[in-house]
Amino acid sequence: MPLLLKGGRVVDPQVGLDGTADVLVAGDRIEAVGVDLELPKDTEVIECAEKVVMPGLVDVHAHLREPGREDEETIASGTRAAAHGGFTAVCAMPNTSPVCDTGSAVRFVIERAEETGAVRVHPVGALTQGQRGEALSEIGDMVAEGAVAFSDDGRDVQDAGMMRRVMEYAKAFGATVIAHCEDEPLVGPGVVNEGAISTRLGLPGWPAAAEETMVARNIRIAELTGCRLHLAHLSTAGSVELVRRAKERGIVVTAEVTPHHLFLDEGALVSYDTNLKMNPPLRTVEDRKALVDGLLEGIIDCIATDHAPHAPHEKELEFEVAPFGTTGLETAVSLVVTHLVAEGMMEWKHVARVMAVAPRRCLNLPEVRLEQGHVADITVVDPEARVEITPEWFYSNSRNCAFVGSKLLGKASEVVVAGRCVVRNGRVIV
Ligand SMILES: [Zn+2]
């Protein structure tokens, strides 16, 4: 049935749109964008007055845990969490069990997503076999099966010579390498940012230098090899500065930041809440501000959630042994509206840029535009919706969210994927 998103504020910086208009969807395509559109018979009308209509948001960094840890998340539950959060597509990280390091493993993710997914899933393949950093994985086979980028996320390739070979190999296939920048010997047993807070809490420190040395190394190897490099979840002011200088020198490097690093700092850790234990860790107030500034200035290209579901019996362990990570798909949009848009720091066209346009450019994903003939992947946000993040809020199989208890502003009210409405009035309907 044709669908009309009526009277919303339609925002797409790619086509210079920011004003009240209707969007007509027929089949899997956008039929027209404008006013007083002629409607086909039986068009379903969704009122979007006071709402913002954007190109479908994409999260380039999510852990969907299937295969291997279906108790924590599945492609079915993770894509429903993504839809609930306003995303029309997610990139699935390869640190599953087994690791996604072959063509057949990539095909499994794509087929499961077609069978059970609520939104699009783009698989990311592993750089090295088993993510052990010792031998190249089958990048060519994975590209052929549909992997969109390559990463050993969860770890960094520790050996610089291996990282060089990996980037040379990835470049031959035109693939982007996503680097999780962490020098493991420098981190050691570290679990929180190294500094006054780690001392006060009596927890081992994870120094900023352990990220920054690898950001610098990976940028330098990207320059050497000409490989496209995307830096995952930057967490320090020093990393932002390194990316700024690399971009000034014309190196092809892009970067993402997570909502938790943008909106939380290490001060929150006095609670010893293991949902605040992430890799990289929450940093200082100054780091947090540098990340926000870096995003606003475009040094950091996009927001990605690093959605990392974990089972309760694992997160309920003591801080030092609990796993790293917070879920993020279902809270990202509300956090951005609350802390950036409502505060007057970010305009809607900028939100569309950092959550829909730039992340696709970072990984060379197909463009999504609010323009006639383009595929109808659309996110509608109600900026005035008031949401309270309770344990019942989530469609994810996991509840380990750093923002449980928060009262936020703004919520995805409708989500359209390939012309099909998967979220209506804020609820997932598929
Ligand atoms: Zn990571």
C-alpha cells in the first residue's frame, strides 16, 4: 500500500532540503517529495506535523552476537532494537562465535537478516583469522559475499607489520579497515581511564596513550598503504587532535564517536555500575568536551553506538571482571536530541549528516536520499516525545545500558525500510 508521510519537517542535507513537505512512498521507492502531491488510491497517511523526517539512520558499529551468544542478542532482536532506536540499517561487527572471518560466515549473517531482520544488516568481516592478529582472513571471499568493511573490533591488530599487510590486502579490494585502537600491553589489566578517578576507585587504569599511540600508528599505516581507514569509538582529546592533523594532510581517514563517550564521563564511575564499564573507557570531562567539539566541527565524521549486549549474570560480576560494553541502539537518538538538539548545539540537518549521510560515506555504503526514485529508507523523529529509559524500554535481548533511569527528549516515531513501515507510533510492528 502506498504511504504518505504528511506535513513533516523534511531534512536531507544531500539534496538541500529543510522544510515542511510530504513524502510519498510507493513500493520500495520514494515516489515524490513535495506539497499537494497527487495520491494514489488507498494511500495510507501518517501525520508527521511537528516531526522531523530524515534519510534512514545507520549505525556502523553494532554487536548483534549471532551466531554464538543468542542469549545476549540475535539478528532478530538486535534489528528490532535498531528499528526502535530509529535506525534503518546496522553494520554487524564480526566478533561473534565463531568469528565472522569467511565468506560463508558473511553469507550466514546476510541470510539470517533476510529471514529474521527488521532493518538492513551490513556484515563487517574480521581482518585476521579468528581475530587473533596472526593470519589474514579471506577478505576477497567476504567482499564477494557482501561484507562492507573489515575489523578485528574488540581488539586491535597488535603487530604493525600485520596491520600493514591487512591494509594492503583490504586496499586491493577497495575495502575500508575499521580500527579499534588499543595497544594491549599498554592497557594491561586496565578497566577505567587511568588518572585521578582510577586511583580513587582503586581500579587498574586504561591510559589515553594506549588509544592515541594506535590512532597515530594506524593513521600512519593508512598513509603508507593508501587504505581507507575508519577509526572506531574515539574516546580522547588527543585522538581527536591526531585525526584533525591527518585530515589536514589529506589522509583518507574517518572517525566515529559513541553516545556514551559524548554524554558521560569517568565521574559517573563512583557508582561502580558495571554498565559504565566500556572499552575504551569513559574519559575525563575535558576529553568528553573535545569529542563533542570534534563532532560539531566535522573532525569526527559520525555517531556510532558500539551496541554491546551482555548477559546479566556476566555484568553482575565485580567491576574488574565484568565484560566491557553498553547497549546503545535504543537510546542514541534520544540522547542526541536531549543533549545536542534541544541544547541548541546541533541543527537537524547536522543530525542527518552525522547519523545518516556521513556514516554511509565512511564505509562506502549506498546513499540514502529523500529524493524521487531513491530507496525508501526513512526515519521520522518526534522531537517532543518524552521517554524514560526503564528496563522495560528495550527490544534488545539485553538490559546492560548505561542510560537506564534517564529521562530523555525525542524518539523515533516511524521507521520505514524499503518502503515498509517497521515502527509506528514509536513501537516496532514487525
Ligand atoms: Zn571496539
